[in-house]
Amino acid sequence: MTNMSVNPTLARIYRFFINFCDFEGFSTTITDDDHARQRPPPRRAHHRLRRTRTTGPASPTRPAEKKRLPEDELLHGTAPRGNVTPIGEEGAPPPASRPRRERAAYGAAHQRRRTTPPREPPRTGAPPRKPDKPSLPPRPRVPTRLPHTHYKGKPTTPSSGRTFTRQETEAKAWGLNFRDVLIALGRKEGDGLGADCAGIVTRVGRDCRSSLRPGDRVCMVAEGCMRQYPRAHEGRVLAIPESLSLETAASVLVPGLTAYHCLVDIARLRKGEWVLVHSAAGSTGQMAVRVAQMLGARVLATTSSDEKRRFLKDTFGIPEEHIFHSRTKSFAAGVMRITEGGGVDCVLNTLSGDGLRASWECMAPFGRFIDIGLADINANAALPMAMFSKNVSFRAVNLMWLGEVVTADLLEKTMRLVDDGLIQPPQPLHVFGLPEVEKAFRFLQSGKNIGRAVIRPGADDVIPRWMANRGAKHLIVPSRSGAASKAAAELVSNLTAQGVNVAAPRCDVSARSELDRMLAECKRNNMPPVRGCINASMVLQDTIFENMTLPQWDLTMRSKAQTAWNLHSLLPGNLDFFVLLSSLAGVIGQSSSANYTAGCALQDAVASYRVTACGQRALSLDIGWIGNVGIIAETAAYQRRRRTDQDLQTIDDTELLALLTMACDPDNPLSRPPPASTGQVLFGLRTPADFLAREQEPPAQFGRPIFGAFSYIPGSGTQSTSPPSAQAPVDQPAKLFRQAADAEERVQIVFRALARKLAVAMSISAEDIEPSKPLSSYGVDSLMAVELRNWIGREFATTIAVFEIMGGAPISRVANLVAQRSTIGGTE
Ligand SMILES: NC(=O)c1ccc[n+]([C@@H]2O[C@H](COP(=O)([O-])OP(=O)(O)OC[C@H]3O[C@@H](n4cnc5c(N)ncnc54)[C@H](OP(=O)(O)O)[C@@H]3O)[C@@H](O)[C@H]2O)c1
């Protein structure tokens, strides 16, 4: 493999890695009781920053979920897995006045810490908590092993009986803090890994006052949020401004809020005042420098290396003589020299021991010393008291100690400053995929980092990287948006750094002339001839066929069929591989995406034509749905549908890569001309036998003759077409319906069947479905309505219109209609 065209970016597909997909949290996992320990809910109006909401109108290709269940529903929105259970705060004390509550929250958190003996940092000889024996410990020595950086696989189940003021988010990017490293090393206690993250709202507690909805992009500051579906009080969650990516938003949170809280709320730093920022090249240090400069304060900084010193000078314009070395006490003399003996008005301290005391000695009268390192505080170390005669104050700040009211305020103010461009996120952003999580921890542990480390569930460049790792030296990665996105730009720069000649041109491959032009341009730029091609382009425009507009049809169709045909026509005929990433949807059909299924079927036809008529290599890879990467994995609504339909098996990115390894192998007979192959492979298709073996009724489409040969249950010795009789009667509504004694019972049977169907589709509990509510209030949209209509037709032998399902009639009324119209006879 020397030169390949990867169309399009393929970037989107590889968002997650197998080992870490579907995780619930790192080994230090918070239980719901931990969650319940959160502070009582504030009574306040919600985020004004909502004006900067990012999602806006749902993108035409990626519908954002906007559904909210009614007020008396336990939760709003979609549940990623399992039954709906309330999220909220157990045993929350009765509401008190706001300041009291805040104080109580602080006090409780503080108390908890005081009563829990600190495990970190290592103690010197004297027993802790004896102020008369000051023994400032050295900076914690971090062992080389990170024993706790693996994931838990099981979701936690929230317990009941709470108020529902919390929100659940599917996290897509987590900030990594030094606190996490210490927890992972077992050197610090805490309520779990993670303190800040960004993602997509999945569920909203019933009593939430915020206007956030499932599908909204949000950021969150909450202890223990390093898990797939973190939950937090609504005060700790905020819509992400449109200008920020999820990763950038995540990078701002703890550092930004800490800096703002310390310098604005606590220090009340003013124009012209001197502030000493320790560890200024780190994320919090950078945010603090930004805030200080915004306020017009004069910044002195410390850092630990020449590289960081240069960075501070170049990035923030801090004069070199104002930057000191943080690993020795010599900075103190420098500070006093620059301030002409006056000292600094504020210190943002991260140092411990001698470093802390040296900083303390630099205070100007009325100075504010704010300790965010907390090492000496945790060690109960002593502080020379004489300095207090200068009216200085000493404060300690840990963002995790703050209650929801303060946190909400900080979130709003800080993110607004970032959105308005008044302060910038920490730079550079080091984004680690989940497989690199240990690397991320080590990176932070090394102390050499500048900027912020963010973990996200996957990297965008896995297929091209996979290709590069397999020896590809030249890659063309076209897409309609080109390298405009940050992810695409990163892809190009990463691969270039790896020595790969990569081009990510803007090109609509479905337009023949554009593709032609782009290929000519690549040739002019000395790209060698293309030797292989993977086509992974796709645009989804799902809607039921009756409602599908021509542009919707066209856009999806072109992204599959035209791209395949143009690539076939314009690329050399003697490619080593020509892989069309298609879908089983083209084989079994899908009511909600006729355009996509047709496009996939046409891709199959193009591959078949290449192989059989042209004698060229080609393979249409018809896969099910990819559970951990790509658009389905990223979009809750699509995922929910796939899980409900159960017609396709899910695969993950590792399996996909394995398939591609096989498909791109020029010696693989599957992509050779007949009789070896007809150019199509189905992977992950369920068969009627799969369902029957699990004592389930196969979906209707599996009744088609094409599946006739697949009803054989291995080991049974028989060809079966119906589920074994052992099937629970509750799963056989038609049978129950036939056996019902009277009309009333039939209505009840229909209602219960509808509730069960709805419960599975929406991941909620059937018991929570109320007959008096319309189906739409449980999130049934027009696509789901079509599925329900088809299912009702099959189960109860009757026709009911989509508008009758969606029209706002209570579920009991729908059940009545079905029971009345059913052509199934009375008692068997
Ligand atoms: N995700 C799944 O579960 C799943 C299941 C079965 C099959 N597949 C197949 O796997 C492939 C990738 O899926 P995915 O989930 O990664 O999709 P995705 O995230 O939506 O990515 C599709 C990519 O196609 C590009 N694209 C769309 N139209 C294009 C055009 N006319 N010219 C050039 N580029 C175009 C898009 O970039 P621009 O918008 O910038 O152009 C985007 O990068 C698709 O072929 C899909 O059919 C996926």
C-alpha cells in the first residue's frame, strides 16, 4: 500500500476504541449515594448564558433530541440504557435560605474532609494535625505505576425517592486534573475521578428549572464525572457557547472557574495590583494570567522550565524578568526586586513547603494569599503568623467544595468571558483518546505539560492513522468540509508529523467535476497515483418516506450512490482495493431511511458491477451499526432506534478495522472477480433463527422469502418459523387479545402491550407509562409512530393512522381504537 484515497475523512467513524467503549467510569466509581451527597438544590433562575446555546436548530443531518417528557414524568429525554429511574438527590435537606444553604454545603464538604484523615501527601515524622510541630512535606513523589486507570463496565443504577434536579450527560470530553492523577495513584481521596467534562444531555430531572434539553451540548463541573453518563445537579451544568468545541469547553472548566473564583470573587484583584501566579504555564495558571490581565493587574509568574518560560513570554507577553523559577525559593527575591520591596497584592499558590512559605513572605500589606495547591493544608502544616499583622488574608480554594449556587454563577461568568473572547482557553490542548488514557495521566504526572490535557472517547483520525501505521505514505482524505474542522486540521498535522503526505481537500465527491478537479490538483501536487480507495461518505436524512422531500432523498442518495460511481469512474481501474462502506440497511430495508437504504443498495450494485462486469477489485462491506464510533454512536436518537429495532447486530471499531484489514488485502479473494466473489459481504445481519433461538418473534421484515433459509435453529433439528411456545404470554399480545373475555380486557391488553413497546423503545419503565397521556409525551416521534403503526397492524390485525398515534390522544384512547378496529376474533 503506498497511496490511498480515503473518502471521505473516515475521521468521524473512529471516535471510540473498543477497550474503553461503553464504560461507566474509571475504577474509582461513584455510587449513587456519593451523588446523593451533593449539596441541596438552589432555588434560582437558570443560566442566562443560555443565549449562547450551541445546538440551535437541529442540524439537517444530525437531529438533536429536543424531547422533554411531561412534568410528572420522572425524567426527561432519552435514557441511554436500562429503565428510567429518577435522578436526583436522596435525602436532600429541606430548602434553607440560600446563603445558609451555601454555608451548609461548604461546611458539610469541609467537615467531611476534616474528619477524613488525609492520605496524601506523605507525612514526615510528626503526627499530623499538630500545629506545634510544623513539618511541611516535600512535593508528593508520584510513583511510576498508575494502578487505577481502568474502567468499570457496569452502569450504576440510581436509587429512587429523590427530587429530580439533576441532569445526565453523555460525556464526550473530560478535563484531566492533577487531582485525578493523585486519586488514580491512591494518594488522594475523592468522590471519584474527573471534575469537569463536556458532552450531550441525555436526561433531565423532573424538577430541573434549567432550559436544557436532551441533545443539548453542555459542560459540567462535578466531582466523579469521569464516566460515560455523569450526573450532576443542574447548577453544575451549562450549555456550551456555540463558539466552543466540546474539548475546548472541557478544557476551560476547572482551570477557568478556579482562576475566576480566586482572582475575581476572593482576591477582588484590581487594575494595577501585582499578582504572583505560580505554575503559570499549567492550565489554571494560564487562565489566572488571562483573568489577571483582563482585570489590568500586573502579573509575575513562576514556572519550572525554560520552555515554559518562553511560552509564557510569547503567549502572554509577560516580560522575561517577571518570570521566575518555581522549583527554588529564589523567586521570592525576584518578586521583591520587581515590586521594589512592596511585595505582591495577591498570590495564587500551588507550591508547598518552603515554596509556599517563600510566597507568603512576598505579600504586600492587605495582600490576599490564595492556596489552590492544598498540599500543606492537607498535611496540616504550620504557617508563620507574623505576616497577618500586615492585614493579609489566607484563603484556600477547592472548586469541589463549592455549592451549586456558586458553581452555577462561576460557570456562567467564566464561559461568557471565554465566549466573548475576553479570556482564552488554556493552550495547547492535548487531546488523548481513551486508549491513551494512561499516557494522558503520565503526561500530567510528568509535570512537563503546558496547557490542558483532555480525554475524549476516541480520536478522529483512527482510520487514516491505521492506514499510516500499515505503511500508507500518501493519503487523500476529501470531504465537503475539508480540513475546516479542528479535528480534520489535527488529523492533517498529526499525520504530517508522522511523515505521511496527507491532503484533506474540500470536495463533494458526489459531484464528478469536483472529484475530477481534486484528483488533478493532487496529481499536480506530486501525489503518486491512487492505489486504493475506501468510500465512507454518508449523509443521513431520516424521515418516513411519505414525508421525505426530494432534496432529502437526493442528498443521502448522492452521498452513497454518486460518490461510489464517481470514484469507480475516475480512479484507476487497477486499484489494490476499492471498498464501499455500506450498510445492511440496503439489504433488509428501513422504514425511516428509504433514501439511505436505496443508496446502500446502489453501492452494492456498483461493487458488483466493478467485479462482475469490469473484472476489477471491489467490495461493498454491508455492516450493521457501529456501536462505539460514528454518527449512530454519537446520536442518541439513532442509537435508540437501532437498539429498539434489533434487526442489525452492532459491531465496534475493532471489528470494523479487522474487516477493513481483510477488505483492503489485495490477495483477499472476496474482492476479486467471480467466481471468487460478487463484491458484497454482509456482516452482522440477524436471521430469524437468531430471534427464534432467544424465544423472540422475528421482526416483520424477516418474514420475507429471502430469509426463508435462515430460520433453522442449530441443534434443534427443525426449521422453525415461529417462536417456541415457551414464550411468555405477556410477549404474545395477539394471543392474549384473542383469549380476552370482554372488550374492556382487550383494551387493557392493547394498552399494556403499547406500554411495554414504548418502555423498550424509550428505555423507560412500563409502569411509568400513564394511560391519560399522549404517546408523544413519551418521546414518540413520527418515525417511532410509523414503527408503532406497523407493529399494531401485525399484532392486532388493524390499521391505525400515524396521525392518530401522534395526534395528542391519550394512550388509552389509542388502545381503545386498536381494540375496536381489530379484526382478531373474540375468545379462542
Ligand atoms: N455509523 C454506523 O453505525 C454505520 C453503520 C453501517 C454503515 N456505516 C457506513 O460507514 C460510513 C461512515 O459512517 P459514519 O458513522 O462515520 O458517518 P459520518 O460520521 O456521518 O461521516 C460521514 C462522512 O461523509 C462525509 N461526506 C458526506 N457526503 C460527502 C460527499 N458528498 N463528499 C465527500 N464527503 C462526504 C462527511 O463529511 P462532510 O459532511 O464534511 O462532507 C462525513 O465526514 C458510511 O459510509 C456509512 O454508510 C456506518
